[in-house]
Amino acid sequence: MSSPGWSQILKSVLASAFGVQSAKNRQQDFENSASVLPYLIVGVLFVTIFVVGLVFLVNWLVK
């Protein structure tokens, strides 16, 4: 059982965030990963960057 690399984790988090994660890939993520921590870290970072980006975009459009 080899653990997924950061690029695979990022790809998986982005796909699931936008609702296009396939059942096969999701199952593969759970089978190949010993810990959920990397997925949580990348997920929290993605959501934070996404929300901050939206705030800046709205502030820029309102001005």
C-alpha cells in the first residue's frame, strides 16, 4: 500500500470540492491512504484560499 503524493491529494480534493470526484477515485483514496490528515489539511487550505479569493473579488467588483 503506497501512500498518495501531494499532487494526487490536491487533485482528489479539488475534484471532490467541485463535485466531480468519481466513486472509483474516492474508493482508491480511502484504500491507499493510511491517514485522512493530508486530505484535511489540503481541504482546509483550499476552502480558505477560495473564500479569501471570493472576498477580494467581490471587494474589487464593488469599488
